[in-house]
Amino acid sequence: MNRSGELRDAIVQGSATVVEHEGRLSGYATAIGVSGHAVGETTEAVQALIGVASAFERGSFLVPLRNGELFRWCLTAGFRVAVPQTLMSRGFYQEPAGRSLPSVLY
């Protein structure tokens, strides 16, 4: 799925962030929150995006339990589970490459 429009909107609104590793882009976020999404090459890239967030849109964000390393890191960092949810899709679903925080918009 092409999410370039959502990313362009986040840049205009000033909510988009990026992280670099060894001089190259390793992840980006439209916003850290339930209606924003984040993608990183590694779990560490997603952790960095969460760490630099100035706020969490709507006070929370979605963490896929299939990324146990990220989930445990969030708990260790003081985040708490508020509402367990299950990812569901209509039709074909393709797992994102790398690590991600999903949004509820797409």
C-alpha cells in the first residue's frame, strides 16, 4: 500500500519524524499514535522514533505483540497495556518489511 499521501500530510503538519543510523535513514513516523504509523528497518529504529516523540497522538500508540522485543521494551520503559487488540484485515494482508507501529486509518 502506498502511504506517501499520509506522509506528505504529516510533513506539512510538522508531525513527521525520521531516525538515522550510520548516516542513512533507518525509520520514519507520521506520528506516534493510533492514527499515525511508524516504520523502521529494526526494532531499535522504532524505539528511537518512540523515544523522540514529543507527544503521543491521542495519548497512546499500537504495538504489535508479534514484535516481542519492542513490546517488552515498552513495558520496561513504563508504558502500560490499555486495550489489547487483534489485527484484522479484509482481503489480502501483506506484513510490512522491517518493524512497524500500525495505524487504525488504513
